[in-house]
Amino acid sequence: MRRRHPDIEILEVNTDLDHIHVLAGIPPSISVSTAVQYMKGYSAHAMGKRFPFLKHVYHKEDVGFWSDGFFVSTVGVDEDKIRKYIEHQGEEDSGQAQLEL
């Protein structure tokens, strides 16, 4: 699969029932909102190609694959803690893992 924005580096990904956590490296030349727009657009396009039935599911309601909003936080010295949280994402939310953040 060809990467459209090679300057955006996906470092960690994990999903839950209704959301996704992504740890990404974004260069200063790309705004965070633009990077999220790239990631949402590219992934929605890829999902549509891989699962053609999604076109009928989401276009009936005139909604997109992703919701409009997103939450972003910058990472500095605690990158390892953020990675650990993302790795155990579903477990933490359901109380199965006892991570100290």
C-alpha cells in the first residue's frame, strides 16, 4: 500500500468498540488537524476499497466513516506510558488491566 503522507509516522495503534487510539509522529510542517484529516481520509478510503459494502451503509445516512471530532494530546517525556496505555487500551477501559499512568 502506498503511503500518501510519508512524513506522518504511525507509532502505535489500538482500537476499542467505538474509538481508536493512535500514537503518531507529525513533523512541524503539518498541523495536527491536517494530520488527523489525512489519517481519517486515507483510512476511510482504504476501508471502502477493502469492504465495498461500507459505501451503502454510510451513504444511506449521508454520514462519513469517521465522526467529525477528535482528541489530541502532545507527548514528550511520557511517550513510553502513552504507548503502554494504547497497547492495553481495551483492557484498561474495561478494568482488566491495572496500568499506572
